[in-house]
Amino acid sequence: MNTIQRVRAALFVDFDNVLSGLLQIDRRAAFDFAERPDEWLDGLRKLPGPSGARREILVCRAYLNPAGWFNDAERGNDANRVYLRRFRGPLTDAGFEVVDCPPLTSGQKNAADIRMVIDVLDALGASFEYDEFIIASSDADFTPLLQRLRSRDRRTTIMASGPSSNAYRNIADTVLDAEAIVSLLGSGDDVADAPAFEPVVALETTERDMKASPNGSGPSETGSTMTVTPPADPLAEKRARAVISIRQQLLASDGPLQLSRVGNTIREQIGTDVVESSRWFGRTTLSKFITTNLPDIAVGRNWAWDPAQHAVPKELADVINVTAMPEVVGHLHRATGLPRLPTGHWPVLFDSIAEYTEAETFQLSECSKRVRDLMQEKKFPVSRASVTFVITALAAGGVRLDGDVSPSRADCREGLMRALVDRAAATSWELDATERAIVIAWLNAERRALPAATAAP
């Protein structure tokens, strides 16, 4: 059986939705997305497919409301309006088929989402079989569509520039968030290193990999039963051995292990050339490989440990304190994706965001990296994905980071609270006054002494 050499994809872009999400966060990035679609489309093609397969986007369709507009004093017309129809030319030049979706009601509601669903289902039922469907929209209304695609064993990727529901994100194989979308514009960033919503950051192989070409390795039907033979993956056996090695190393250890030690052992067992040429099987670093393939194993700074077996490394004891997290905060984490940061991290994170915006011209990708580095320097380490979540939530909560005035700590805390309350409400959970007070106290607490942990070897 031959390994897939290409991934045949179909791309459907709810242009208004993606653009509005970026406008909330980074207006310059929004204009780059609208005016340079050829660049991010090329970046999307270059994202690695399963087993390194080449992605061919055979359908490029953008759904646009020609009467839609937004305000921009610098680039707008005499009324400060920028009409979306001005971006039809760049989209057409980039190879998109632009589908005009004018408003159909007095409330300016258009039918872009319905048109997209119809076209996706048409493509799903076509005689030609697409391996992957890419849906560019944050609209959770597309969740049933993704469920249909999954039931037909198609790989799905969503490009979500704004807040989206957990159900929508988790049904997809891959989620590219606002920063990942911006990184497709040729900023020099490694897209695989750009933070994104769960479950994954960039495309990777799963057990639902795309099917091979229809010459015998694709699906076969017998009655109503469909069976799929997955494509051969030359790295699958070595990837599995690396996962087993990590398990065995931690099981045999009395305490946390340094990542360098774990990595050296894996290199000895499966070969340094395999690790380096595959860049940790597409995950770029050992820590990302562990968090992707062993979600129950904890990774922090230069350590890996099994929370069920080992104490927290002493180097991290002063920053890890999830045991004291209030129940309502834990619920917010599950309902909204709020990062599970210790209470003392939040004021420092808000101050670091304010510090960046005070000193620099806001750029989404640069902000997430710089704030992450500032937090590291201050001994309050956070992931870049956590920073991106907060930046996006602040935009949804009405806090502009690209404005003339830098937000204060209180501005950030209040903006995040507004976004969390709205996201919780979207899951039919209305926080009462007591719950809100607990969350605000958690976001407002200064650093405090935490219990010492057993020293790591």
C-alpha cells in the first residue's frame, strides 16, 4: 500500500466572519488577511499534511457580503466606511471563487452560512472524494456540519479568528486560531509553533488520517457498512516506540525527569536522525510531543513528570498550585477554555500585557511572544497559547490592545471577566454574584506563598 503523496482539500471561507474576528483583535492583521489572500492561502498549502503529504486545495471559495462595511478613519471613504466589496479583487486574483451573499432581510442578515453548508454537502456527495474540508469561520452553527463530515470519515480543519464554542473546536481535527491565521501571512513565524485552540496547533496525523487514492486503499462499502484502511505511515512505528519509551522512563523513575535526559534516551533508541529530520514527528519540540501524545503527563520548564506518581519539581512548586483553585474557576476552565493558571499569575499577566502595549505598536503574533517572554523573565511562566487566549478574550470583552491608550491591570481584568461571563452564558450558565466575586478575587490575587513540594532528583 502506497503512502499518500497529497491531500486533496476543499476550502470554504466565511469572509465576513473571519475578518470581523481579526478586526476585534488586530486591525492591521485584518487588512493583511483581506488584502493578501494569496499569501495566507499559500501558507495554508504549506502546512504539513499527514505523514508529510502535500496539500492541494482544489476548491477555494469565499462567501462575501458586498454591502457589508466597517468603520476605519484611516482607510475608509468620506464616511469612514470600508466596504467589503473592495476585497473581491484580491480574492479573485488569489484564485478564489467569490460567492456574493447580499443581505436578504431588513436586519441585514445574509445567507452566507447556509450557502456554505449547501456547498460543503454538495462537495461531500460529489463523485470526486475530498480528503479534507477546511471551514474558515468561528460560527458554532457549523458544528452539525463538522459532525456530518466526521461521520463520513473526512478530516476537518477550522480557521477561527474569534471566540468559538468548545463543541465546535473539539469536533474538528485541527483548529487554527487568530494568531495561527496571522502566521500564515508570511511573518516568518513557524506556523507549527503558533498557539491555537485545542485539540491541536497545526496539522498532524491521527487515526482518522485522510484516505489514500481510490485505487484500492480507500474506503470499501458492503451494504451499509463502510471500512477504511488508513494510509501507511513510515514514522508510525517509531512514534509509537517514542511514546512507550517516555512511559517506561517515567515509570522507572522515583521523581520527575529532565526533558534533555528523556530526549537523549529516545534518540538512542530510535535514532537521532529520525528525531531531527521529523522535528519530533511534526511537533517541533519534545515538550509538545509529550503534551500531544501523553496528555496525562505533566511538562514544565525542563521537566516531565507523572502527577499520579511524582511530586511537582521544586523549581515549579512556587508557580503550580491548582489544588487551591475554586470550583467555579475550574468550571470556567472546562466551559470556556480559561487557562488553568495559578491565581498569582493573573495580575502579572495583565501587567505584562499593559507593559507591552505601552512600549510597542500592537501586533498579535509579536504580543503573544513578548508577553510570554516577559512572564518567563518575571518567573511566572505561561504558555503562548494561554497568552493568546487572554488577548482574544480581551478583544471580545471590549478591551482594545491596538488603541492609543494602554489598558491598565483593572481594564484587563474587567475585560476578561466580561468575555468569560458571555462565554459561560453561551453554554447556558449564568454566573451569579457570588460566583463572579470568587472569579474576580482569583484574577486579582497577588502572588502568595505556596506549599513546598518534594525536591526533584
